[in-house]
Amino acid sequence: MKGAVLVAAGLASLAAAQQTAYGQCGGQGWTGPTVCVSGYTCTFSNDVYSQCLPGAAAATTKTSSTKTTKTTTSKTTTSKTTKSSTTKPTTTKTSTTKTSSKTTTTQPPPTTLTTVTTTTSPSAPPPSGSFTLEGYARNNPSGTVTGGTGGSTTTVSSYAAFTSAVKGNNAKVVYVSGIITLTSKVKIGSNTSLLGLGSNSGVTGKGLSLSSVENIIIRNMKISEVKGDDLITLSESTRVWIDHNELFSGGLTNGPDYYDGQIDITHASDYITVSWNYFHDHWKSSLVGNSDSNRAEDLGHLHITYHHNYWRNMGTRGPAGRFGHQHVYNNLYEDYRYQAIHSRSDNQVLVEGNVFRGDTREALSTYGLVIPEDSPNTCTCGDQELNGYANLGAANDWGTASVNITRVGSFTAAEYSYNLTPLASVEAVVKAGAGVGKVAV
């Protein structure tokens, strides 16, 4: 009996010395297990990060951490349990839901919008993630976003009616009918729900400004063709839900500065959820933090959730973040040509369950170099900033894109519960559910 106990103790000790699937198993400063559980191999990513991935190790060539091309990690569709870090609680992930270690009080849906199940083909599964609000716009110290629920209701179809309807901070629901051409950038007031009717309503020509406002929902809107400015700009604004919109321009032909960003979030804006949007044919998508010199204002803010968005034929910034915290999960990137997720200037990003397809050069980087393809107006050699941080949660499918994690961060688990679509279903689910015409308003 004593021998059996000793054998059991030995096996337990051996198991404890092995890293779980997809966990970190090496890199500068790593003191945890360096041997992976059965069926997984410790695969080199860069000088500070190696990960337990299925099967044999990928062929790699170790290069300096200042290079922007790294190994491609392998693809998996299995569920997993990851150990966040030696100082963080363990989070268990299943194929359908994920619950963080922090308990969050269940709150009612913020609006009465209903879900319309729409698929691109009979074989495409319905979205496994709910169309109701998730992420930082739902879970934050100030409360769930409700927009204009309970306020006045207006339907507009002209520029004059639109600008009049969205101003002011009283609670209001503004329905947009058809495509309205804006001749100037329009500020949206606090406590507003801005909702497009059907599958072809929105604005074009000029963008939307959310400046020093709060509690706003922008949903089911087509927003396009804003030259030299952002489609949506958030500055000093909190509690915003940008959901089920379509944002696009004339493509990449004219370079990165002909248009500006699609959704730029700056000046200590906080508690934002960007979900189920269809971003396409645009160079620079979403910048978080306007400048690498803005640390004092931004640090401790810029908590943003990006989930179930579909990016197609894009250039950079999907998103690019400075000084904040972004949770990026279950997004589909298709032909994101230069650099998708970029964490720089001490930014923290948690990346999980995303899928990359087609021509994408770099899926994720924490190297501080702002690549020339992002901002050639600064220098043809790029613009150097401090490195950022990244952590990987549920397995990602990087496709053929490279990954360059130079610093592993402390953002290892989200502070809220959320629906996690199984990796094998992400592509079909996002294509079926993202964009306009998928929710009834």
C-alpha cells in the first residue's frame, strides 16, 4: 500500500511539472514547466514566449526579438484548459462558454432589440455567441450601456433631421431610414441609441463624433466613404456599444492616409464593446490611444472588447492599441494584409479564439515598431515606440500569418463572463452573423 501511495505521489508530481495544452512553456524569465502534456510540444515563438501546441514542434528559426517575422503557430479546433499564470486564478474554457474567475452580476439586456438568425448558406450554423451585449460595455463600474432606452423615438432620413435628432443628452432612440449624406462630422449626444432600419441605412461622406459623452449604442448602420477622417471617433467617452454595423471605404488603392480610421478610440475613453461588425476595404481600421506621448491621460483606461467582428481586405490596426486593455476574441480576419493586432506602448491585449485567413502577413505583434505600411507619413523606416504586451487565451488559428510576442503581459483573463465560439466554427459563425440586416430594430 505504501508503494502504491509513493507511485501515485510521483505521478502527481510529474503531472504538476508539465504545462497544460496551449500554456507557456519557455522564454526569458519563465520559471514554470517546460515540458508539455502528452500530445503537445513546446514550440518556440520568440525570445520571451514559447507555447504548448498540438503535435510535433513547428520548424522554426530563432531570430532576434526585434524582428517582425516570427513562426506560425499551428491550428487546433479542440477545447482547452489554460493556466493563466503563477499568480492568476485558473480559468476553464469549454467549447461554448467561458467564465472568468471574477463573479459578475447578471444584468438584463440593455435594449429590446431582437435577434434575426441569418445564414449565408443552409450549412452555416447559427451564431453560438448571443447577439446581446457582452464585454466591457456591459460590465463596468458605471453600469450596463442602455443607450436611449425609455426616451423619445424619432425616425430620420435627411441630414437636417439627423443632426437635430442626435444632439443633446436626453434619452432618445433615433432610427435612420436609408443612407444619409453628411456634409460635416456629426456629434452624437449621451444616452442615445442610433439604429439603422433594415439592411441599407446609415451615413456616408462624413463621420460620427462621440466626444465627452457616455451611454451610446450604434447598431445596424452602414457608415462609409469618409475621406481624411474617421468613420467613428471616440474621445473622452465611456460606455459605448458599437454593434452589427458595416464600415467601409474605397479600398487600399489610395494608401493609408487617404482615409483615416474606421473606429478610433482615444483620450481615456473607456468601457467599449465593438461586436459583430463587418469591416472591409479600408486601410487603417481601429486605433486605441491617439499618441505614444499620451500616457498620463490614457493609462488605466481604454478597456475595450472586440468580438465576432469580420475584417476583410484590410491593411492595419485590427486593432492597434496603446496604454489600454483590449480583449480580442472570436474575430475573423480575411486578407488583413500587413498587420492585424498590434499592442504597443505598454498596451495589454488578451487574444483568443480568432481565425486568420488569406493574405495576412502578421496576425499579432507586441513589437513597438509602427510599420511603414501603417504610417508612411512619419518615416519610410517606420516609427519606433515602446513594446506592448500580449497574452493568449483560447487557441487561435493564425493561418499562414506570423506572430511576434516580445513581452507577455498580466492581462491573462477577462473580468466578465462571455460566450466563446468554438474555434472550428468561428469562420462560419462570424460570416453568418456580422454586419447589417442581422438584427431587427
